[in-house]
Amino acid sequence: MGRHLFLALTAGVMLAVGIAADMQEQRRVQVEWESDERLWQGVVVEPSRSTAKTWRTAVVTGSGGGCRRVMLSVLKTAMPQRLRVGDAIEFRCEIRRPYNYLPSGAKADTLTFDYAKWLQRQGFSGQGFVPREVRMLGSSERRQIVQSLPLLDRLRISASSMRERLLGAYGALPLSTDEGAVLAAITLGDKSRVSKEVRERFSLSGASHVLALSGLHLSILVSFLLLLLYPLRLRRWSKWLMAVVCLSVAWAFVMLTGCSVSIVRSALMLSLMLLLGMRGEGFASLNNVVVAAFLILCVSPRSLMDVGFQMSFLAVFFIIYFMPYYQELLPWYCPQWKRRLFDFLYVTVIAQLATVPVVACVFGRLPLMFLLTNMLVIPCAYLLLLGALLFFALSWWPAVSAALGSMLGAVLTAMMSGLEWIAALPFASVEVRLAPLAALCLYPLLFTAIAWIVFRRRAYAYWSLFLLGAAVTCQLWMV
């Protein structure tokens, strides 16, 4: 009785905190803008994305009281070069609440993607179109604007400026435009330069998760750090040193790469694991998942409706939840190399199953060659991230940095060619558009189907058939 009461109280407190945080976020985002064109000043806080005729730029402006995030579409005739993070600009436009652009004759209910809601979930309170010339502000004016921003925004600008300098070092490598953009996305989290064709190639082959920084990238970084610190393992203070170094570097990497939901989730889970390990306690991984999700939603409650948040936590939850059943199926005499191969197959398949309903509902396309794709891209991701670390660390040594640059180029060429070949295979992906309620029914169906496979109980088979029928009914009615 006491345990159930504690769980109910905990759930109630979490719900109350979530509602309060969401109400505060709504008050912050819902801003009444003036209905006329005027002069604004702001500082760029995210890398600019290129479209056919405009630069799409996120700006924080302190004009009109308070700091507000605004998404600007700047004509390339008004600003020929790409705006960099930290640039302070002055522009004239009318800023409105986030809205959806409808072509002439189109209706609002025909939209496949609600851009206005997406902007609000990302914390943008305004949207504007800049047709005229944009003026770059001087260093003193820039400093004044930046100092008026919240601490987190100032830290992000500093980290993004560092990332821009690191990205500039890639310009010396013998890479094509697409290869350089993919390298920037995998190693530094900058996807602004990745073309639509390359995104489509990664999507068709099932490699989109490599472009989004996640636990894979953080585990590579932490493994490399632990390898460097391995000679100190016998020291009394080695455990403390390893924890401090890993946490410091991990969170610096999070800030450097833009604080995406998946990488923040990985860093939070790593921090909890290391802190509990410092106390000599075991750690419940599912508890770490719940705590990480709770902390992220306290800071940004609207992340719950973000597709990246949903896919990241669903994949990790499924992997951890079914891990004991998977380990029971492995024979105790399984060789180490075979166990590692089975672990790779298990993680790949379970993560794919966990995200299939969301992917089919939101994107309408399912990759079928994901096993073959992961066998290619995961080793390449290891080589690219470690090669980039060594490239930056040894940039003062021309011969070594040139050799590392050639290695990075060769790995990128092989990976891009392999993905192009996989994407061109017959049935590399299929188009499946699931209704929302049908996608929701698939999750209990997955649990009961896997439980039936593991435990071989007839009741689970009956429940699986019932849930399958419910999902098909919802899909037919497009609920």
C-alpha cells in the first residue's frame, strides 16, 4: 500500500510540475507583436539554413522588453553571405506570431506539416520575412546585445562560435560539399549545410540517426577518454578523475553541438550512471531514462511533442526493457565475438521496432535495409568522430593533419557511396502512412508479441491478435 501511494504521489508531483512548466512556456512564447514594419536588432543563435531564395535564421532580439526567439527568412539579395552564430544584425520587417505559409488556393487542412506549431515547440515566439538589406552591427553594439541575453543563450552563442571556428578548419580538407556537410553533422552536430538530396539518401537507407547526435556519438567520445585514462586505473583517485573528466568533456560536447534532445538525454543518463557509480551503488537504467526525460521536460515541456524526443526515448526504453529477456536467450558459452555480434543485432532491431510506429505516422516511409546500413555507418561513425578528434588535437602537425584529412575523406567517400548503393536497392524503403491511433496501438502490440515469443503463453497471443485488429481498424478509419 505504501509503495503504491508513493508512486501515485510521485506521478502527481511530476504531472503538476509538467503542467506548471508548460503554462510558463506558453506565457513566454505567446507574444503580441506590433502590426507594422519596424527596425529590430538581434543576434544570431543558430546556424543559418539555405533555401532556394532565402537564409532561414534564428535570432534572439531584446527589443520591446524581454528576450524573444524569432525565426527570420532573409532574402539572399538582402544578405548574400551566410549569417554566422553570434553575428549581431539590424533588420527591418514585420514580426508576427508563427504562421503557416499557404500557397494561393490551398486550404489549411491540407497541410502535411504544421510549421507554426513546430516553431512554438522549439521556443520561437515570432516569425518574420526580411526583404531589404540587413546591416551588420559593430563589436560594441554586438557586445551590448549579447550581455542582455540570458546566461544559457550566452553560453550557446560562445559554444556555437567555437563550433564555427572548428568547422572552418574542415575547409582545408579535400572534401566535396556534401562530404564536408556530412562530416560537420556527424562530428559537430551542424546539419544546416546538409542538402535535401543527401538527407533523402540517408532517409531511404535508414541512416538518418547517424546525422542526429545521440548516445552513439557520446559513447565513442567517452570510450576514447577512458582509453586515454586507462593507465591511471590503479590510482586511488582514478575513479574520481575519470568521472570528472568524462562529465566535463561530455557536457562541453553537448554545448558545442547545440544541445539537441538526443545528446542531452545521453549526457543526463551518463551523468546519473557515473554519479551513482561514485557512491558504489548499482543503477537502474530505466530509472535513469525516466529521470532524464523528467529533467528535460521540466526545462522544455513542449519537447514531449518533438519527434526527436519521442524517438530517442522510445528506442532507449525498448533496448533497456527487453535486455534481460535477450540475455536469457544467449547461451552462457557464447564466444565474445559472437556475443558482440548478437548485441549489435539486438540493439539495431529493437531500436528500429521501437521507432517504426512514429516514423510511419510522421514521415510515412520505413527503411527495410537498416541492418545492412548500420553495419556500414556505425564503424564509419567511429572512424569519423575519432579521426576528427585527432585532427583537431594534432592540427599543429601538418603532416599528421594532412594524413588524417585524407583518411576522413576516404571514409566519407566509402560511406556515401555505400549509402547511395543501399538506397538504390529494390525495396530499400516502403511508403507506409499510419494513422495516429493506429500507431499508438502498435506499442502494446509490440510488447505482447515479444512477450508471446519469449514466454510462449497463449494469453499473449490472444492479446496480440486483439491489438492487431484494433490497429487495423483504426488505420482503415484513419483515426
